[in-house]
Amino acid sequence: MTPPEPSPTEASTEHPGFGGLPAEFRDPDTADIAILPVPYDLTSSWKKGADRGPAALIEASKNMELYDIPTDTEVYRRGILTREPVVHAGDPEVLADLVGRAWTREAEANRFPVVIGGEHSVSIGAIRAAASTHQNLTVLQIDAHGDTRDSYDGSKFNHACVMARAKEWCSITQVGIRSVDIDELDNLDDDRVFYGHTISRARYAGSDRWMDDVLLTLDENVYVTIDLDAFDPALVPATGTPEPDGLTWYEVNELLERVCASRRVIGFDVVELLPNEAHWASDFLAAKLVYRFLSMIFAQRD
């Protein structure tokens, strides 16, 4: 007796790539979405292992249900192509060029590019590529750290410098910030920084008005960079530089939904997953975040 075919609405561990999709939904000729894994960890300044993040996230994604309840969609039907990893073990400036070229290739082929890190320096090349092809662009950073040092450990392409570089190319808005060095203060625009402690106070006051204030800072086009340490470490302990307090799953998803409803998201990345067998739920949260965000983006385009 022939066993029944698995439901197309269930991911499968039998298939390669994000979501464990059957071949028809990862066809490069028809896919609308491209996953770009970047297993890079050279500039991390504390715990190492973020280079294992893309593989762990993709593996966890194979255990997702592929129907998204809030949007009532199955975004995988748009086609999700997982590219071979962008691999480079050396100079982060070289890596930025490699990631930028990969991002641009997908965008020029009308595929929506998603970068999966790796530590946060992998975002620099994608942000630069996005800024070179889109006017009226804001980079929305969801993160625990300011990342606005001009240079760190002798490099302007360090993970601590991501938003300093982004600020050279477009406007930036920063959400969830709970840790900065005093040398960064001159490079922060308080009107566009939504600190973690003010968000926590709003949460306990029962208000999410700050999300509407975030929207007021955004241009027409938005690139979103999500460092997983933005979340409360009770939710995501598996990251290289965790900070106390942090955003909730609801807050991040609600903010992203409002952004998608009012702006055009042209790309995003999810970075700084540091896989830990004791905290494998972090891998799944990261994978679910990627899929949920894609569901929101394409629900607005359908």
C-alpha cells in the first residue's frame, strides 16, 4: 500500500532549505523569496558560534506549520528559494561586498531577499545594497545594542558599527536599545531611538503608543534588521550578547505588522542566533519570526 503524501501545509525534514519545502515551492525560476544564509562570526566580541545560526534556523524551520493564522495565508506558495551560504572567513569588508552582491542579484531578479546571520556585521552589505537601489529608505533596527560605533577592534565593518554605516547611506530608527557605549551617544538621534526601558514602562502602563511613534519616523521604503538579542533573554537565551529585559514576541510582531500595513518593506535580516542545545526553542522562534514576517509582507502585496 502506498503511504499518503504529506500535507503541503506541513514542513518536512526530508527536503532541503528553509521550511523543508517540496521542489515545486523552491524552484529558482518561480520563487518570489530568496533566503541568503551568511554563516559568519569573525567580529563577535563575546560568545562565539553565530556562524552556526543559519543552519540551525533553517533546520528548525522544517518543523513549522506553514499556514499563518494571523494573516490567513500560506506564504510558502509564493516560492522560497534557499541559496547556498555566502561563505567568507576573513575581512568583514570583503564579506559586506559578497553579501551586497548576493542581495542585489536576488532583488534584480524580483525575488525578495532575506539575509540570515551570522553575527550582525553580515547586515552591512545588505543594507548598503538596499540603500543604493531604493530612495526614501529607512533602516529599522530592532536590537538591544546601539551598534553606532564608528569603528571597533580596528574595523568600520564590525558588528558594533552596523548602524553607523547604515546612517551614512539612509535614515535609521532604533527600537529596543538597552546598551550603548558612552562614545556612541553623539551618533544617536534621541527622536529616532526607542529605548528598552521606555518600552518596558509603556508595557506596564498598558500602552503601545510608542509603536505609532516609530511609524512616524519611517520613510516610504523600509529595510528591517533584527538582532535576536532585542528579545527578552528569557525568550531567546541563545544569542551571543544577551541583555536583561527586552521585547516580547507580541511587541515585535505587532510592530512589524504595523510597519507592513503602512510602509513598503524591501528586505530584512535576522541575525545573532547562537545555537545552544539547551535552548533549542530559540532556533524555532527565529525561524518562526522569519516566516511570520514574510507572511505579513506578502499579505500586504496580495
